[in-house]
Amino acid sequence: MTYSNGVRDDTQQLRDIQDLIAKLEDVNRKLAQPLRAMTMARGADAETTDAPS
């Protein structure tokens, strides 16, 4: 997207980059969580859905 004013285009690009960085930080936080907590949660879900009636 181009604007007639180069400064405005630069600030939009900067905002886009900052937004991407924030999203990457969120993903990194999620990936930093221990794997064991995720597998235990999945195991608990599997036990409740696979339990005989």
C-alpha cells in the first residue's frame, strides 16, 4: 500500500513490524510453556472421552 506521503508509509510499516513482533512474542511465550503440562491436559481429555459408560 503506498501513500502520497513517504513518512506515513514508513510509520505504517513500523506499526506492521511492531504488530508482527508482538505476535511472535505471544507465540514464543506459548512455546516456552512446559510440554508436560500440555501432554497432561491432553491425557486428561482423553480419559474423560474414552471412559466407558
